[in-house]
Amino acid sequence: MKVLLIRPPRRHPLEQSLTVPPLGLAYIASALESVGHEVEIWDAYIERWTWRKLNRKLSEVYVDVIGFSAMTPMWDVICKASKMAQHASRWQIVGGPHPTAVKHTIFVDAPFLDAGVVGEGEEVVLDLLKWFETGGTIPKGVLIPEQPFEAATPPQIASIVKPARHLLDNRKYRYPLAGQRNIGTMITSRGCPFRCSFCDKSVSGSTWRARTAKDVVDEMQSMQQEFGIQFINMYDDNFTLHRKRVMDICEEIVRRGLKMSWKCEGRVDNLDEDMLQAMKGAGCTMIAFGVESGNADSLALLRKDIDIEQTERTFKLMQSVGVKSLAYMILGVPGETLDDVWESIHFAKDIGADYVQFSSLSAMPGTPLSMQFDSSASVRNFLDADVERKTLTSLDEETLQRAMRDAWRHFYVRPKPLWRLSRDIVRSGYVFELGKGILQTLRDEDHHVRSSSFWRASEA
């Protein structure tokens, strides 16, 4: 079959979500190619296509299957692209966290879809395309309108093929905190055993499954040799979970003499100095932590299972070893007052984080907090991908939005953080992405997508 996988355009030229590779689509493409399907990826986001251009390109093709990958904040964009692509293929499919979480609701929002893939899609999509051709029993892991659904078993991680990076223009991707160009992304493990109440684990689940150190470093080496990638952003939920595996990966990188920089996600309760020194020696330049709050009651509600003292110790260790830190902070957790919000803002500065990302709390569909709290507020930061961010908070919208703006200024409008961030944005080439957006805006190119609902986007 001929399969076209699409990452839709931006809603607006100035939209600045992270311009990193669509790794999920690349995994699906590789699985399809492995059994003989002909696959193409259109990354209209990184290519800065307008919606008019996407429409024109779709009018020039007809394929067997068009596929999308959908996170909830981008669902309105997927719905618009699906409607635009209705005459360009025999079948349309979508996978990713959003269909996994809301199941058959996707067909109400996007009636041109023929099927949805739930969970990890590399094996399910192969069964789905075979079912399109031959019929029979609906495969496990597949959503079909008005038909019962049966979950699939997650694949063995060792059997998952490497992403089809050859279908992407890897030179164009940027990560602003990399401080350099030629960046890539990879996943070395799937699943997370922790119980954060706001976190969406619908795709990869709670069972942690990890690749071997050799397999991980093989992929890192191939990324450098085949695509010239020099910085890797590890997308594991928790790269540092298993100490021995981390040490084995670091030893293998050093043994091969592989000179690459990389960033990963970690927890403040499972790092020690020897491990951190080994990571630094193997090229790790930054670790991001879900610090979330400087308020103990908020940490308990979020079910982080960490405490303030652990965060303080770990960030002090990061400074002493010389690995940069990124703190993810959530402002306005239900029950917080404005004073509590400012306690978290000051905490991010007091622990000596090199970078901070402030966000409001938006629990994805199916998460414990989404079923515990309701809110009509919408509080965004400038990096959020959603048009309307359904925010869970006890504060009024205007107060929290003002605090969000003040938080970014309070942290970054200081000589050292501002210089560090500006330097990295320039070195990474991300500043040119901003310039392209401004130029497209001045040209008044057709981009705009608007949705009146975070959850429902059929009118987008």
C-alpha cells in the first residue's frame, strides 16, 4: 500500500512549539516499510507550509492510507487536516495519546476518519492495514466507528524497529536549549511506574520496558554517522530510573569514543554523584526534572512521591558536578493561593535551576485529576501547543495568567539566565525559526486555525 503520514501545519506562523522530529510518525513509518508498504512523511509543521499549501498538495495525490498522530492539545489541528484530506485517500487513520484516551469520541469530532489506533501502534497498524485489504475480525487495538473495541498487548520493546529518520529532513529540526544544531530525538525505554495524578500514560502504560545499553548506543551512533546528529533529546519518561542501565549506557558510549551531547528526563529521588559524573563523562549536558511545585501540599495532590529536600539536594548536586538543569513547574495547582504560586516561582530560582518551564495544570483525558476536578479557566504559556488550555485551578483565570507571565519575567529577566538562554537560542538556530514566523506573519500567509473547545474540534 501507499501510505502518507502527515504532521499538519502550524495554526499561526508565530506558533513556537518545539520544532523537533515527529518521532511517533517515524516509528510507524519504519514498521510499515519493514513489511513492504511504500511510505512518505509530510512534516508540514517544520516545512512551514500554509494550510493553503497543504490543501494544494493533497489535491495532487491519492494514496491508500493517510495517517496522523494526535496529542490532545493538537486535536483541533488534526481534525482540520482530516477534513482537508477527505478526498486524498481510500482510508484515514489516527493514533497517539488522544485517540488512546478518548476512544470512539474521535469519530464524532473527525467524521472522515476510518479507524483509530490505541496504544503503541507499531504492530497494531500492520494488522489494521491487513484488515483494510482482507476484512474479517477487527484487529485488537483498533477503533472502528460503532464497533466494539478490544485492547492489544504492548509490543516487546526489543522487537520495535528504529524510526525511519531517512524520511525526514533532519537538518531542519531545532531544540532551543541544545545550544547547537543537528539535533535528534530518541526513546530508550517505554512506560512509567510512577503514579502522578496529572500524567497521561495511556499509550505506553505503567510497566517500564527498557532497551539494552548496546541497542541504545547503536542507535545513537547510527544517528551521528547517517544523519550528522550531534545532540540527542532522550524522550523517555524517566531515563534515570534504572541505575545500572544508565551506567552501562554511559560506559558503552565512552568505550566507543562516541562524541555526542544529550539531554534526558530524570527524577530528583534517583540520582547520585557517581551516576551523574558518569553521565557527564558520556556527553550528558542537561537533565530535566518534574519539580512541579515548591509547596508540599501540591506535591501530594500531584502524587509526585518526592519532597522539597530531595529537590534541593539534587539541584545542588547538579551544580557541583556541572550538568545543566531544567525544572518543570506547575503554577496554580487546585488549592493553591497566589502566595503559594509565588512560593513555587521563588523556589525555582532558589534551587539554582539553569532553565525553568512554567505551566498551568491541564490534566489530560482519563487521568485521575481530570476526573477529580473541573474548570472553565484557560491559562497558557507561550510554549503551549493548545489554543485553549483547560486549566485546573482554584484561582481565577486573570490572576493565574498574570502570575504566569510574571513568573517567566521573574526567572529569566536577570543577567545570567537571560544571557544563557539567549546564547543557546542563537547557537541552536532557533532564533531563525522565530524570524521565519515573523516574516510569514508580515506576508499574511494563510495559517490561522481556531477552535472554540479544547476537547471538541470538529468545527476547526
